[in-house]
Amino acid sequence: MHSVFDVAKHVLQECGEVTTMKLQKLVYYCQAWSLAWDGIPLFAEDFEAWAGGPVCPQLFAKHKGHFLINEGAFSDIPDADFTTDEIDTMKVVLATYCDKTPQWLSDLTHSERPWRESRGNTSPGYPCNTVISKALMQEYYSGL
């Protein structure tokens, strides 16, 4: 299985420099649609239901303190050997979402059940580190 860093690097290779918020959402949707279409996760790391939408803490730690990020931030990560199915899934995801603004992507995640359910009764804007389970992501996105 790949790491979240492998997928983030691939996203940046395809989309170019993006904000860190947008990177988080693009990687989230790569994971979500892999779970829905392929039935397996792209990577083991989890997303949490942060105030700004789904965030993978390990990925956040890598880009913390930056607003924009490009592939160079992942130069220490070797290129991953993705399967054809994984590449195809990410290609469709990025063709759908890469041209969207970070705020649009954040708003979309806020409207969807996995983030909302994982936040529970947490007030808007307040911290929350509840994991968005892969099972919930798979169930929700498979049903769309």
C-alpha cells in the first residue's frame, strides 16, 4: 500500500502548485473515490474532521507553515509505482476537482456525510480530531 505522501506527490505532479488546503482535499477525494470505485484504500493514513474539512495529520505535519506547496516539497519521496486502476482513479478525481478552488472543495466536504457525521456535535470552527473512517467514506461515496 502507498503512503499519503505518495498520493500527495502524484497530485502535485498532475495539478502543479496548490494551496495546502486544496492539496488536503484533493488527496482526500483520491482516497474516497478509490474506496468507492476500487474497494480499497490508496494509503493507510486517516483523515480527521477538522474545522476546515478533512485533514490528514501526517500530511499536515509535512506542509505545516506553508500556504502554497509544490512537488518539490516531496522530493524526498520516491515516485510510487501505482497500478493502472489507481492511476485511472486519480486521473478522474483530478480531472473533476483540480480546477476547483480550495474554498469550493472545503464547502463540498462540509456538505457531505463523512465529515459532518465525524464532527458530531462539534460547533462550527471548533477543533475536532475525530477520524473519518474509511468504512464511512466507502459507504457514502459508493452510494453517490
